[in-house]
Amino acid sequence: MKTLGKKIRLLRHQKSWSQEDVAKRLDISIPAFSKIETGITDVNLSRLEQISALFEMSVVQLLTFNDTEEQEKYTSDLEVLTKRVQERESEVISLQKKVIELYEELRHVKA
């Protein structure tokens, strides 16, 4: 069941939820939910249905969810976003240089 716990943890992180957030939604204690994520506690069908509904998927989807594929997708997305940020940083630096040049020109005109 440790694999299921890892899947649940990944889904929780994707939603940016804390263990407390999920525990409240499931109406269980935080330690009880933590035990589900770590695989210490086996999940019964009722709890499995509750968890799958929370993440808006069927029990089958939850059980067959491939966390490796999802992790690769998010890694790829992260690479794209990192590249965009780097491009924007270059644009900002270029604009800062232009502002400095214009300021210097203005200083020379007034002098």
C-alpha cells in the first residue's frame, strides 16, 4: 500500500494541500491521514472511495494513477516555465540598460 500512499501524497501536493487540509476534508485526524500516506495504515474501500472523490477521480483511476508519468509531465512543465522566467529576466536586464542609457543622455543634455 506504500505506492498508493505515494500517489495520494503526489495528488495532495499537486493541489497544494497540507495533510491537515486533506484530513479535515476526510474527517479524520492528521496522524491517521499521515499513516495512509506513509502506507502504515491499509485503506478500506470506503476510505478509498472518499479519497478518490476528494481528488475528483474514480477508485480505478486512483489505483492505476501513474505517478512517474505525472512527475515527468510536471518536470517538463517546470523546465518550460524556468526557460520563460530566464527569458523575462533577460528582457528586464535589457530594459534596465536602456533606462540607464536614457538617464545618462538626459543628464548630458541638462549639463
